Amino acid sequence: MKILVVNAGSSSLKYQLLDMTDESVIAKGNCDRIGIGGHISHKTGDGRAIEADCDFPTHTEAFEKLVEVLTSGDGKVIDSMSEISAVGHRAVHGGEYFKETCIATDEVINKIDELRELAPVHNHAHVLAIRACKKVLPEGVPQVAVFDTAFHSTMPRKAYLYGLPYECYEELHVRKYGFHGTSHRFVSAKLAKLMGKDIKDLKIVSCHLGNGSSITAVDGGKSVDTTMGFTPLDGLIMGTRCGSVDPSAIDYVEKKKGFTPDEMTEYMNKKSGFLGISGVSSDNRDISAAAAEGNERCKMVNEMFAYEIKKYIGSYAAAMGGIDAVLFTGGIGENDAPTRANACEGLEFLGIKIDPERNKVRGKDAKISTDDSKVEVWVVPTNEELLIARDTLEIVKNM
């Protein structure tokens, strides 16, 4: 069975076509600059690659190009789209309505769009992609929605409620939702298998570190707390996001700068974090290179990031009443040994001890803690697309 996985952003449409008989990637790529020109990059499982500038006024034209490169020309991997059994779509925000993967019926699509206020950059883009698929694919091909927030729907009330008047939750649905749930679910389950343990018996702190970062307490396979909140802005300092900030400081800066609320939101989401503090870049690799050359503000970014990760590891160990493992995933988590080492430094009292030689690993499953470390520490590369494909397969099999 072949399943197409689609991850749509406001101006992009990433995709993977997988053969679920062996979970191999047949082809993958990205249609970007939608609405502002257009470009496609496409690579097949056997190494063929295509790059081309295109005209993508909307997601529909981007999806039509995706169909074209999959079924014809140098990047052809299938004869027709009728070979595809289903399409799995990443959906960032399901609010309190969607707590598990489901078929993207018209009612579901409309509800995802209604939730666009909670994820304005993502949710409407998901809807555009699903509707584009429905226009282009043969009638009857199932569309499945996999929600990032769903994994965190198991958080207890004490973890997801804010200290605002209760009416804000009842009337406006203001609460912690959490994000990166698809990634946290994939890597925590994979870690249990790597450890040879039943996930129901494990207390895991999952650190998804990248341009966007979040940490989740996974107790018995369920999310019980996470750093991102009502939006993905909360929690750790990130590439361009400020992370947790005293709300009064936000009000103060907004007034002093003369910002509108929308401008302040843009300031916190796009001009803060690594970029805002360093003045150099939002990319951790650039920050680390500049820090090595003596840039004090870049050193400060590295110190802040590692310190915040360390705080959350400790606090989530306390929240779960223990800790069996810490895992690192995401672009930074999988590849940046110094960040992993600095985040775990000083946590020996929790039973966490990193092996410097093992920690040199990049981008592959590996235990990086010492043999006598009471808490195992691992690098576990994430694969959200594969989990979306697995969820989609499960839904289709049970239809």
C-alpha cells in the first residue's frame, strides 16, 4: 500500500510517498514559495533529483505539480495517482475537538479551519492542502488528518489550565495545548523499543530541539506536561521565538515601542529568540560557530538554551515522580553534542551521566549515557512523516 504524507505551511507543501509494505520512502520533496512565485525540489528513493522554478499561485497548483513529478518525467515513481491508497495530512492544531487521528470529512475540514485563530500560520494552510488534494486526486481516496496537539490531550487539568479567570477557558478555550506531539509520540515509543522496555513502565523526558523546540514529560506513554502552551510561542527560547516571558514585560515593550498587538506578536515570533539575542542568526549552527570565535552574545544564547533544557528535565522528573530516560531529537537534539552535554551537566544528582565519546554521535539512534548512569540518555531521530503514514494506514485498514 502506498501512502502520501502532506505537511502544508502557509507558503509550502512538503510531501513524502511511502510504500507501507516495508515503510520505505519512494519519493519526497517540497513545493515552496507558494503565492510568491514557486519552486519544487523532488528526490526519489533511488537518488534521482529534480529542481525547478514553477508558478504556484495557490496550494492547488503546487499539488498539481506534485502529481506531475510523481507520475511523469525524470522523477516518475508511479504510473498514476490511483496507485495511492490514502493521503495523511499533518494538522498542527486540533483544539479540544480532535484528540486522535481521523478521516478528513468536510465537517472535519471546516472545523480545522475554524481553529485557525489558534494556529493562524498553519491551520488554514492545512485546509488549503486537503482541499487541493480532493480536487486533484481520484474520488474516494481517503484523506486523513493527524493532529500535533492530539498527543497532549492526555495532560491533566492541573497541567493545562492557566491562572486566568475560568471564563477564559470556558468561553475562549484558553489553555495549554502543546505541540510537536507527533514527534514526541514517535520518538518516545521508539525509545521504549530501543531500551527493550514496555513504554507503560517508563518515565521519559522527550526533548525536541530545533528551530522550534519543546520538551514533554511522557509518563507511561502519555503526555502529562509540555513546554509549548496556548501557542507554539511558549516554553524554551527558540530560533526566532522568545519562549516564556513575563506578560507584563510584553505589555511594557509593546507600549514603549508603539507596537500594535499584531506587531508585538510578530516581534515575539519572528524577531526574538536566538536571532534577537545574538543579533547574528536564528540558526543554532551559526550561533555556535560565532560563539566559538568569541561572540559573547552567541555564547549567551548557548548558555540560556542549555540552562532552560536542564530546568525542564529537572522539573518534569519532579512532575512524574521519577525519571527513567531522557531523549534528544529534532535538528539540534540529533546533531549538536555540546547542547546535549551542557543540558545534562550538573544533573548527576538525578542519576544522569553523559559519556563524552558516545555523545559525539550525529543523526542516528544511540545511547549517550554512561553504563553506570541510572537514567539512560539517548539520541533518537524523529520521523513524523512515518508516524503520519502509520496512523493513516491504520485508519484506512479499519474503514
